[in-house]
Amino acid sequence: MTMRLRGIAQMLSAAMIAAGCSTTKFVGDGSYLLDKVEVSVDGKYKDINTLQLKNYLRQTGNSRWFSTLKIPLATYSLSGRDSSWMSRVLRSIGEAPVIYDSMLTRRACDDLRAELQNEGYLAATVDVFTKTKGKKMRVNYVLHPREPFFIRSVKYDIRDKALEGMLRGMHVLTLENRGRMKFSAVELNNERKRITDALTNIGYYRFHKDYITYIADTVRGSRDIDITLVLHNYHTNNIDDAPHPQYTIRSVSYLSGQPGDSVIRLRRKVIHNNTFIEPGQMYSAKKLQQTYNHFGRLQAVKYTNISFDENPATHELDCKIQLSTNKPHTISFEPEGTNTAGDLGAAATLAYQNRNLFHGSEQLSVKLRGAYEAIRGLEGYSNQNFLEYSIETNLMFPRFIAPFLSKSFRRRINATSQVSLLYDLQNRPEYHRRVFAMAWKYRWNDDNHHDRYQIDLLDLNFISMPWISETFKTNYLDDASSRNAILRYNYEDLLIMKIGFGYAYNNGRYAIKANVETAGNVLNAAARMFHFSKNDMGQYKVARIAYAQYVKGDIEYTRNIRFGYNSELVLHAGFGIAYPYGNSTVLPFEKRYFSGGANSVRGWSVRSLGPGRYVRKDGNIDFINQTGDMKLDLNVEYRAHLFWKIFGALFVDAGNIWTLRAYDEQPGGQFRFDTFLKELAASYGLGIRFNFDFFIVRFDMGMKAVNPAYETSKDHFPIIHPKLSRDFAFHFAVGMPF
């Protein structure tokens, strides 16, 4: 098996070298390899999107890595004409040559011309020019749009007068008030869709957009068109030219989708709250879709099927909702390997999940986790190993659990309420740490938008340090020469009680995420009002423990620019800032920012960049100093499909972290407007992604380009003086970086 893998690697390397050679090996006589396809526009019509029009091509040639090298085709061409295992492997991971087909070219011409006409260029033509060289052919589609046509006026011929009154009352008929506009089949079709949606939402169960047609009348001697929208009367095989019938819901019944089981294992109230189709109301396609959406988000429901039985005489509908439920109980076991700075270990998680705890699709999950890691290189400590045990419980309700909310609001919003509890026990050679956390959170989104919201109504964390090694305490915490306030603060008992709000928007082209949280304000008000005691540092205490007080905000922006079907450019920017005040002068370690790693500046390993121009000193403990109160990330990544399920990426990253206050143990780390641009780190590199649809495995290889933490000029600009052992970082992660 090892020899086979080595042989495959050698053949792939040869394919990389032979990328442009022998690609016509499997192209027969009289045929041509489709080498390149271009779409261009003549004349002054530069506003036409040729990139979008390429979607109408029937043949696009073989794929190119990063729009340059045809590696998949070269790999396929390295295979022999026999059926040996090596030839089969090369053909399976490679890509067969695309043979030029004149029939598909003619069809593409027709499609391109039809699309231009749909955009208003009714006199458009398309020419095809081909150029051959050996067995390769290049094809260029040249578009001649000519002058566009315009809609001068729009009239409505609605033959069912009852419908006309309804549509005008709902202000659905929008084209007649726009005046002269460019002829667009998309806009005309959108008007048909608006009318259809409006009518199917007020009882017109049998209405569809084929009842709407257009009559176009061109004006002689001009490029103006007069449009008449005709809404025809209702007709069937038995009925001709009659008013459209309006249907009401007579009854709603529920059926089990489980074979041999007629019981639906959901409470009747939960079923009714997720059903928007009600007896006595008009049929509504919108409410039908809402019912599908709300049942679809219930973890207990496997699938939903909704059907209607029609009574043509009374124009009534009997609605039948069939619900199939999932198995309520699942148990899973997840082993994993760990590697922390070269220290190897293992972890395992045993998880139990109940998807229908109270027969209302409430989801209960309990996770038990254990971890062990062999720690090397620590001297003066009795125990050289790391142990961790944790239990985490989450209970999620598929609705708002809160008072003073109206029933209509609860039904309109897709919401979840979550309560969680966590206890984590960590034993390290340097210290023992205990974490207890509890939270109450809300998440929701509106059916009609891309927006998502989150409120952390209560998030309480209690961090206890029951034991600290004398060696660690003497060398780091009590050493007066270190004066490391950040280090000492994060190895003391601490209480964090925060509230937060989050917002996210994603429409497929760009995404925005924003979060803000604040901690300690309620406790601080109570401490001042009731005169709580203070510790030696002047901090108020709750149950003999100091509490953290800070405010923190983060925002991210991501923009996707597609280049055809297989490649895209992704731009990303992220900014975060946090400020400790009142009862705190230092942020808790869990709330501080770090830079470097698979989702940041990838020329640096995780937590190894910054703050500012700070130079790392002690690798064993200095990670605490490489944290900050402010973070900036700027990323550009070009992604392209290579072959099979493998994608490639080229990226450039920039960013850093800073502190807002000046700390003696972090020299050069404070943010200053006049120097922060010089303190931006930069890196570049490439990555490989294995896209298995349900998850993505990512490998990124980054190189430093500009290093703000330098001691010599060569260290400052690694892009000019690269050194692999110093500047290279490798990252393994699951999911995209942004």
C-alpha cells in the first residue's frame, strides 16, 4: 500500500511538471481539444456582464488551477491506454479532455442571444470565431447587442374585475407607474411573480403565473415598446372563462408518518403553535411555507408532508399534515488526538442527546469529556501530566421562553431559548483550575430576512484556582522582577457575569457579524449600593471573589466575488476592541485577543503574534503576554476548484493585536495611531481544502512577509530574506477561515 501511495505521489509530481504537455493524447483524429473559451462584446456596450453570460455556455474547456494550469487534464493524460491500477487512478483523479462540439456551440449562441434579448437587446446577434492549432481549438463568442429597446408604457387588462380591485388595493401593480424603462424580461417576470404571490396568499389556490401573459406592441421608427399585461379568467377542462375561485380552509388534521404507529409524539399545543394554516381562513401559500419552515426546524421532526383535498363545489380545502418524527435518543463517542506545542495527548467525548425531552421538540444534550496530555520540558514540578474532566449540559427550547411576548410575535419569529451548565476540572503540573459556567441565551431570525440575532441574557463564569505549585508561584507569580500583572490576574479566583448581543447578516454575497458584551455592571451597582468589601487590590468582592468589569465589541465583514462556477475571491476584515474598567485593570484571559493561527494571520502559529512590536521571550509561559485588548485582521483569499473534492487557495493576510494600556511586561504592545500601520504583520501562502459537503478539512501553509517584532533588518522583511525554519507555519483546521 505504501509503495502505491508513493507511486501516486510521484505521478502527481510528474503531472505538475508536464502540465501543458501531451494533453491531446486522448483526442482522436478529426477532433479538437477545446483549449480556451472567451466571451467578448463589441462596440460601446461595456455594461454587459460577460462573466455572468458565461453561465450560458454549453462547453467551457478543461478546468485550470488558479485560472492558469490544466493540472487535472495533464494528470489524466499521464495515464496509459491500458486498464492497470495506476491508469485507473490517474483517470479517476484527473479530468478527461473536453472535445469541441459544434452542436453545443450553436446552442450556446442561441442561449446567449436569447439572454441578450431578455435584457432588452432585441436586435442582438452572436458570432462565433474559432482558431485551431494542431489538435487544439480556441472559441470566441462575440456579442453584438446593438441598441436596447425601452418600455414606453404598461397597461393592465385584468379580465376578472374582482381581482383587479384587490390587486390595486394591495398596490401590487407596479410597472405602470415607472414610466420609460429599459425592456427587461426579468422585470416583466417579476411582475407576474408579485401578482401570483399576492393572489395565492389570499385564497386563490388554483392561480398560477401562466394565467398572466404579455402583449408587446412596438412603435414604428423607434425602439419603444408598449406592453399590455393580460390576466386571463379561470379555465379548466370543464370550465371556460370564469372568475377565479377563492378557497377557504375547512379543516386541518394531523397524521403520523411512522409506519404502523398512528401516534404523533409531540404535544398538541406545540403542533398547533407551529401550524399557520387554520380552519375558516383563506388559503395562503405564505402560511403553507411558514408551516413547513417551523416544523422543519424542530429537532424531533424528521420530515413534513402537507396535502389538500379540494371540494370544487364549495371551494373549500381539507388540509392534512403528516409528521414523521426522529428517534428521540442518540449516544455518540468521539475520540481525538491532541498536540499542544509538541506535547501529545488523547481525549474522548461521550455524548447523549434527547431530541424530544418534554414532547415539545426540546433538545437535551449531555457531554462527558476526558483528556490526558504528557507534558515535557517542565523542571521543578512533581507531576508532568495534564488531566481534564468536564461535564456540559445544554437544554434548548425551539421557541421563546420569556414573559410579556405576544403570541403573534412568538409564532412569527424562528427562535430558540437555551440554558447551559458546565463544570470543567483541569489539573496541570503548575496549577489546578476549576470552571463553573451557566448561561441563558436567545437566538432568533425572521422568516423574511437574512438576519440573525442573539441575546446572552445571563452568562455566568466562576473560575477557581484551588492549588498553585510553589515552583510556579515563586518563579512567575511572586517574582517582583517580572511585575507581570496580566499573569497574576489570570491565576486568581475570578467571577465573570456578562450580558451580550449579537447580530449576523448573510445573503451569499457578503456577510456581517457583530457582537457586543459587557460584564460586571450589575454587580458593581450592587457593590456600591450595599458597600461590599474590597480586597488588597481595591477590588470589590462578591462571596470573597473579585468580579471582572469590562466592555467588548467585535465586527466582521466578508465579501465573496465569484469568477465563474469554480473560483471566487473572498475579502475579509475583522476588528475587535475590549476595555477593562471599574473593578478591573486587566481583561480576563478568556476575553483577551490573540493573533496568528488558522483563522488569523497564517504566517504565524496560534497565539504567537503581537501585541504590536512585542518580541517573544519565554516560549513556555510567554503566551500570556501575547494577548491584547484590540485586534485587526485583513485577509484576501482566492479559492479555486482543483479536481474531485479538492480545492486550492492563495491568500494574503495582515493584522495584529495591541493593548490599550501600557504594561511593563508587554513593551511595544500599546496601540498608537502614529505607529500602528508600521506594526501590521503580513503573510502569504497557499492552502488545500477537502470539501466533503458536510464538512471541510483545511490545510494552510503560510510564510511571514512583514514581521513587526524584529531585532534585525532581515527579520523585519522575511519576504525579502525568507528563512523556512523561522518564517513557515502549517495549519490544520476544519471549516473555512472566514
